[in-house]
Amino acid sequence: MLAKEAIYRAVYGYLVSEDGKESVDAAISGWDGADALGEGRAALTGLCARLREDMAEEAAGKAGREGALRAMKAVIKNARGDAFRGAFMHGGMQCVSDGYRAICLREPLGLPEAGGAPAIGDAVEGARLGCTRPLELPGIGELAASVALHRAEMKARHGKRWASFPASHDFGEGGPLVNAQYLLDIMGALPDASAAWDGLHTVLFEAAAGEAVLMACPRPQEG
């Protein structure tokens, strides 16, 4: 049986090739359910809208169950070099880092040990001192759905090789732009975290279970 993401990718890709992305996205966003049993474009638009809703609900449920172990393993998998490929201790916490984000937990998990002990102390300490501007985090279900839809739409528009092209989350004017999947991993590990940033390139997350640091992405140059 075809997965919902595959069906969405095929139908969405066809509509975009015929009508253009902007027009299709507007039609899907404006769908109210009235054309669920319609014909032609209306039926395909309704199908895409319904699939989007279902994918969002499934992603939200999956994210809600996502635990710290899964998030920590995602960071380790993305790491380059033996020094980062595993967990290490820092400040009495078990940490993982891939150079773009670091997650530290007060209660260690069953993770393989890294080949070394990356020097992340300065980054963590600097974040604690410099990150004083509070950020409002998105809902984890909303963020998970956004990442899943981005992946499906990239496949539909550009092919399978582009599916891993990262989605971004924009905290808006005066806030950072970050990798949405990295943010999702951190929120999965620390679901009750509060966040703040330093106004430049570092976001700090603090929770009862631990803390994390995420590097912001450069914003595209305007003009």
C-alpha cells in the first residue's frame, strides 16, 4: 500500500506542474472540505488538503512520543569524526554534539561512548551568559508536521535527492533562522525547554532534564 507521503508527493507534483506552486498552495490552503467528492482539479486539491491534515496529525503524534534517546541518536548519526560519534560527559551531564547542535542530559541514557571528548564547554558556557533574548518555541506537533510536509514537497518538486534538503524555522523579526529538523530533535529531547538567543548565532535551551545549544543559520541576502 502506498504511504500517504508518496500519494501526496505524486498528486501535489502533478498539480504544481500544471498550475504552478503558488496557485496550488493557495488552493490547498483555502480548501474547506466542500469539494471532497468533486471532480478534476477540485478533487485533487481536496485530496492533497486531506493528506496534509492526516500527515500533520500523524507527525504530531509521532513527535509527542519522541523521546530523548531518539533525539540523541539523531545527533550522533549526523556527527562527523570519531570524537563526536557517540556520547561524552561534560559538567556532570551526558552530551552529544555534531558541531551544529549539542544536547546534554542530566540522566544518562544507554548510548555508545564517543572516541573523544569534544571541547563544547566554551560554547555552552558562552550560551548561558550571552543568550538573554527569550524566544517563543513552536508546538512540537506543528514543527514535526512542517518538516514532514517540506520533505514531501521537495520530493514532489525536485526529486528524491532533494528530500533531505533541510527545512528552516524562522523565529521572525528580531529572531534567528534555524534548521527545523535540528530544532525538532532538541525539542524531542527537552519537550519542556525554554529558549533564548544571543542576537547573533547561538540559541540556548534549558529544561529540568538538561540543556542544549543550537547554531543559527545565515539568513539569505536580500536583493
